[in-house]
Amino acid sequence: MATFLYRLGRLTFRRRWLVTFLWVAVLGAVGFGAATAPAASDDSNSMPGIESQRAFDLMEQRFPGSAADGANARIVFVAPDGQKITTAGHRATIDHLVDQVGHGSQVASAVSPFQAGAISKDATTAYATVTYKVTADDLTDAGKNALEDAMAQARDAGLTVEVGGTALQTQPAAGGSAEAIGIAIAALVLIMTFGSLAAAGLPLLTAILGVGVSMAAIMALASALGLSATTGTLATMLGLACGIDYALFIVSRYREERAKGHPAQEAAALATGTAGSAVVFAGLTVVIALAGLSVVGIPMLTKMGLAAAGAVVVCVLIALTLVPAVLGFWPNAVLSRKTRRSSRVQEAVGTNGGTRWARFVLRRPVPVLLASVAGLGALALPVMDLQLGMPGAEAKPTSTTERRAYDALADGFGPGFNGPLTIVVDAKEAAEPKAAVKSIEEKIGATDGIVSVSPARFNTGGDTAVFSATPSTAPTSEQTKDLVKHIRAERPGTETATGAEFEVTGSTAMNIDVAQKTQDALIPYLVVVVGLAILLLMVVFRSVLVPVKAAVGFLLSVLAALGSVVAVFQWGWGAGLLGVETTGPIMSMMPIFLVGIVFGLAMDYEVFLVARMREAHVHGDSPHQAVVTGFRYSARVVVAAALIMMAVFSGFIGAGESMIKMIGFGLAIAVLFDAFVVRMAFVPAVLALLGKAAWWMPGWLDKILPRVDVEGEALGRPAVAAPTVDEGRERETARV
């Protein structure tokens, strides 16, 4: 492996114009494909294998055309204090608004609350329903403005008017200015790490190119592969993160080889052969984690994972080919100013902060190990109270009209009104379909926790019916979850008595089912991903205990991060500091996202840090000295990479949406725990206690596993390679 990558780095350095041209051509080709490709259809919402999806599919089959995907708006009216919404003046205002909105060219229907009976018992709140002929994305600005203008007129008449639904729904945005600050901090960290603008800009430049190639390829293939507009979200995030990391490690190793006196071409080849080998296997662990998302069985997650895995592969290829090629154009620009000004490109790497910290841990391995495990274990305790769900309008800031509409409806009609259950009855086998549906309707209506049921609506064939059941509790509450489970648990007796079958669906039931499915898939996902990663790390490190240690450390960091998310976003500890206005269940996909993304980044840091220790051990260092050597050369770069990721992820905390805040906080805190507690404290403490046993592997297993020369033992490592003509010129250039 090291020899092949050494030759590849040498070749790309010498053929830098060709390599650069090929990557630019690839970007142009996929960009042209993305520009000319047909728009992708957003069909990623299917959730196979859950009851609510089966019920939804049955509705589409038995009620053809009823599952329209047009935009909708629920306009909520609240009368001033002490007044009724049914007074003549307020009624005229509402009727005028409904009539005005209903004349829009894109409006399919507009139903007045007085026509539909959508008035609260105390007559203080009412709502009108507007449905559109087009989707929310296709709704014109004129259509949106007409709705907003009509609402403004009603507000001027004295009513409180808010709107929910999809017509004017605000889309989640990233951190805005906060995210820009995060990227600026990342650039500052690179400059401080390298002491060179060129060295800081190179990882950013190549990472952006990699993300461009990946995203253009996803857009070009979206229609053919059934990808949706959201598929590239994870690919962009990880493409940028891994792209910066991988280029960072190649450039850092190149600078180190130059400091040892190697000419530029030889240094680029050695950097690609050593750090490049670590990049390959770090990339493989990330690909394993992302491809493993298919275990969950949710098509959207599977597509997002595979697309992101493809983006990581692109990052690896760019790090191994384009980075050495760019170094060929400016071989000295990435060096520090001090090195460039010196007469010889050579400087010894002596004692630094990484060395001092490693020696501190080696002298006190037991206290450091106990402190790191105890601290992360304590932070992980809130995971035991983890509640999963899909936050809706109730999680939006109170500054949004959707949130205010949600609260008004909950106050006027009860907390369960915002998340009714949809009951789909299949009475095809029943002797008396209408009587069977009536019995089921009465049975569910009499269930504790159900405040009302709507009249059943039959299909044209008369064999299938649909009705709604409104819970007394909020859609995201544990009581509603228990209610759905109770209705389903009591179902067999009801179906036997009536001869008809029924299933529970609707957005509330769908969210409950998805949360349960992701929770059930978490353990199998961890087993598959961690198991394959341990096997891969055994091949890399020729050790049994080092991969196991890496897996245990990862589990500690990810559980501590998830526990912190629960403490802040579910329990509300410190929520105000992050601008979180409403606490509640954790997003269903959050544990899977956190495990997949953090696992990839954690294995990056593990491979880059421990591979350097393994390299030192292979070349003669004692186990303890190998730890010191690994920290001397890699600690600063690993810390810099972690700070960059934390800065980028922390930018999402500045978003207005609670869900985006949760993702940003979870990822940033996970990187903090993994890089600074696990890799900097837990790992050296464990290696200090294991000693030589850390690098032990049974003979029979050593014979079975393939050998890959990650540490570059086959490269020979001469002090300074014999220069070629070109390299001789490079040495002269280095003195300028």
C-alpha cells in the first residue's frame, strides 16, 4: 500500500498539470450533467416496514387521488380578549378573507370555519382551510402575497391571525452569520497551525472542489437513481469535513518531510505513501459507517448514506492525487515563513505540547483513564431517558407564525388537535362493512385519551373507511405514544368481533413508528459498523486490543454526546443559552446521524494518531516512546482538525430551528469529547497500561489477515534521497 501510494504521489507531483486538468475536466463534466439533468422527484418519504406507511399505502390504493400533494394553509383566527369569534363583525372579516383568498388562480378550495364548524367550544378561536392546486415549492410569490395581504387586513380589523400548513412554511436554514463565523474560525485555526496562508488555503480549496464534484454528480444522477433534493445534505457536510481533514494530514506530513531535508518531490511522495495510507483506511471506516445506514431500512437514510460515502471516496482521491499535484506548483509556499527564510529547509521536531502531554499521561495512566471514563460515563447517563420523535411546529421559535398558529389551536381545541390519528378500516372481508366501521369507531372513541372522533368517510366501493381520532395530549408527548400502542394492542379483539381490519396512521403515528424503527435499528447498526471497523483496524494496526480500544472510546464519546443532547434539548439544561425555546423529544434520526458522522470523524483521528505510533514502534521505538512520538508529530494536527470541525458544526447552533441547533450542538460536542477526551487522554492511558500487549496479535490471525504497509516500512526511509535533476533544482528553489 505505502509503496503504491508513494509512487502515486511522486507521479502526480511530476505530472501536476495533467492531474489538475483531469480534475477540472471531471468537475466540468459532472457540472454539465447536473445542469442538463431532469429535476429529481422527491420520493424519499416512504417508510417501508411500519404500520402507518402500510395504512397510508392502503388509503392511496382504495381512495385514488385523495393523497394530493398540493400546498395547504390553516388560517387561525383568535378573537380579542372577552370577545367571541362568532360576532357579526368578526364573522364578516373572516368570510371576506376566505372569499378573497379563494379567488386565487392557484387555490383549489377555501373553506370558512363557519361552513366547516371549525370553531372552538368557547367560540374564541376558529380556523379556515385553504388547499392549493400546486405544491408549496411551485406556489408563486403572487399567491403567497395574496394570502399574507388578506391576513394583514384581518389583523387590521382587530383579530389575531396566524397561519400553519405548508403554504408559507419557513424552511430550516443553517447558522447564517454564525456559520460564517465558524468557517472563519476554521481558517484561522489552519493559519495558526501552519503559519502559512497557502498551507491553510490548500485544504479548504481542495475540500471545496471535492464537494463541488460530489454535489454535481449527485444532481446529475438524481433523476436516474431516485435521489431527492435532501440527499446531498449529509454528503456536503461530510465532504467538507473529511476533505479538509485528509488534505490537512497530507500537507502536514509533507511539511514534516521537508523539515527533514527531503526535496519537494520526495517529500510529496513520502507524505502520500505514509499519511496517504492512513487517509485510505480512515476513508474506508467512514464509508463503512455511511453505507451501514442501509441497515436502518429507511430509503431516505440509505440514499443519504451512500451519497455521502461517495463524497468521502472523492475526498480520498483528491487527497491522494490533487493535493500532491498542487504542492508541485508551489512546493515552498505551504512551508512556514521561518522555514522559507532559512538557508536550509530543515528543522528538528523536538519537545512540544503534544510531547509534554503524552509524557504526563504516561506517568499517570490510571488517574487519567479513570477520570476520562468517569466523566464521559456521567455525561452519558441522560441517554437512559432518551425519547425520540419528530419535532413539528411546536419546536419552531415563537417568532414564527407556524408556532403561534400551533399554540392557538392547542389553546382553543386542545393539545391533541394538532396531531389527530387517522384510522383506516379495511372492511372488505366484513359481512356488514358499515356496521363494522361503526363498531370500530365507537370502540376507539371510548378509549381513554381520545376526546373525539370524526364521522367515517367511505370509498366508492364501500369496503374501506377513514376517520380521525383526536387525542387529549400533544403529538410529541409520551402519553400519545402510549395511546397509539394501546389502540394497536386492543386491535385483535375488535377485529375478531367485527370481521374488519384497521390500522393507525397520520403524521403523529408516522413519527412514532419512525422513532421506534430507528431506535430498534440502532443496536444492529452499531454492531455492523463497529464490527467491520474493528476488523479493518486489525488489518491496519496488526493488533487485537488497539481496535477494541478504539471502538470502546468511540462508544464513550458518542454516548456522552447523545446524553448532552438529551440534557439540553429534552430536559432543558442550559437550553436558554442556545436559544432553545421549547424542549421535547429528540429528533428520531439524531442517534443514527450522530453515530454515523461521529464514527467517521473519530476513526479519522484514531487512524492518524495511532498510525503514527505504530509507525514509530515498527521503526524501533519502545511502546511508551512510540506514544510520545505519535503525539509529537500528530497531536497538533489532530487538535487543529477537531477545532475546525467544532467551529463548522457550531455554526449550526446559530440557526433559528431547534432541530438544526440540535444537530450542530450534537456534532460539535461529540467532536470535543472524542478528540480531546478520548484521543488525547483515554487512548494514551490505555496504551500506557497495555505496553507491548497493545501491539499483540495471535500468530494464526496474523497469517490470515492481509498485510498492508500503512506505516511505510517498505519505503526504506533514507535520511535524504538521492536527488534527481528536477529535485536538485527544487533544492535550489527552496533556498530562495
